[in-house]
Amino acid sequence: MPELTLYYREGCHLCDHMLAALAPLQAELGFTVRQRDIDGNAALRERFNEKVPVLALEDEIICCHFLDEKGLRDTLKS
């Protein structure tokens, strides 16, 4: 089962929206989501500061700010 990483920060409404949008797709597409708070890691904060939320599969960024459902589906198919 693929594990997606959601880079986020506490209090980010866009992050909350992306996490909520992912929830109904998990069972259908068969993935898990690991959340990483960027503010707890200086390197992640520098890399993703203005881009959160960022959804990734390993090193491949799927989308930033808003869920790209088509991009997610395409990534999981390959």
C-alpha cells in the first residue's frame, strides 16, 4: 500500500482542507497518509514554507496548496 506524505503546518486551513479531501479517497485508491509538520524541521520548513500543504509520494510532489485528484490518481497508477 503506497504511503503518501502530507507536509503541513498547524493552523493551516489549506492543510486541513487537503487532509479532509484525501480521506474519502483512501479506501478507493488504497493509500495511507503520513503527516509531517514542517515547523518541527528546519530543512522541511525552508523547502516547503510557502507551498504547504504539499502532498508527495516518496520524492515526487503530487500537488501543493490544493488536492489535484487527477494528479493523485495518475501518480498511483504508475
